[in-house]
Amino acid sequence: MQEYKRTDIGKEQILPLAERMRREGRQLVMIHGFINGEGQLDISYDYAVDPAIESYHVVGETTLPSIGDIYDTAATWPERELNELFAVEFEGLDTSKRLFLPEDMLETQGKGQIMVMPLKELVEKNLGGDVK
């Protein structure tokens, strides 16, 4: 079984940590975001450091530096997703195009608020037809 280590960090530690991990040849496993039990936004940066996954958490921040210049698509894709779904601003990240959600969603739902509806209703709304 793989070991898991959690460490809380400040947002000023994100770039130096990513640079060190990259220099050491560590893979960025994923960047996750969730609302924790205290109602705060929790962003975790997970790195493969055999035999463990080391998870570095930044809690309560909505503006963070992008590590896309360090980890390329492995970082920019989850950063864009977190920007779209949680309205986290990643400094230096190009968010001019949406990943998943409709381009007009900000006008209808608000920034950082995902709409939850059955797939059938979503398709009917966007394609204007009945789905069977």
C-alpha cells in the first residue's frame, strides 16, 4: 500500500516546492480542490515521492501562483479546472477559454458556481432537442 503524507503550506511556498520537486525528478500527480470541513477552500498539490504520495495543502486562498511553467499540462489542466469550478485565480495562467462548461455560464450561474443538473437536461438545454 502506498503511503500518504499531508503537509500544510503557505501560497508563497508553492513555486519553490514545485521547482524543487521538478529538479528532483518527482512527478506531479494532481492538483485537487475541495471545500474542507471548516468551509474553507483547500487546494492540494500531490507529488509522487516513492514510496509515498506527498500532498501539500494551501487552505483558504483564492489566488495562487501557477506552476504551469514548471509542470506544463500536468499543472495547467487542473489549474484551469479549479479556476472554472471554484473561481481560483492562478497568476500567469491563461483562462481565456473554458474547459468544460458553457461559455455563457458566468452570466447564468455566476463565477465559480457549477451547475448541477441531469445530463439529459443539460443536453436538451444546449442542443435544443429531446434526448432518449
